[in-house]
Amino acid sequence: MHVAANSKKAPLWDRYCCAARLIDAGANARILNGEENAPYESQFPDHEPGSDVSDDEEESPDLALARAEQTRQTFRECLQTAFYLPPDFALQLAMARQSSSSTQAT
């Protein structure tokens, strides 16, 4: 979770999607880093232009700033929610979804 929150190698939205998938798969969002900070306490830096992932199409600086701030807030809320949920909640939720989808298929 800390790597997804703090990396500058991929766009913020992609890192959020990665963390959300990890949480859905049962990843532990309660692991603290070396400074004893939770993942949701990260800075969520922007993507560094020119890194190994291509940048999205051009957009106005104001729109890009607003979009990044909204993604940053959503990312923080996702990690904070996962931090305070019971440790096995994400796994139980995934199992319930799987059970529900297999029941609907029949």
C-alpha cells in the first residue's frame, strides 16, 4: 500500500486502482512504514512526467490539478477505510461477492 501511495512512477489514478484491487484481494492496509505511518497518511505525490509510464493526453493545468486532488482524496479515503476495517473484512467481502455471483449465474 505504501508503494502505491508514494510512487511517482505511475499516474495517481493507476496507483489508486492498484491499491483498491489489492485491498479487494485481501491485502493488509494496516501495515505501518518505517516512520510508523499508515498508508493513508502518505503524501500521494503526482506522477513525474517522463517516467516510464506515458502521460495522459494534455489537459488544462487547472483541470489536472482538480483531478489530481480529487483522486488523492479518494485514494486516502479508500486506504483509511481499509485501515480501520477488521483485518479479514476485505477477504470476507470478496468471498461474499464470489458466492453471490455464482448464485446469480445459476
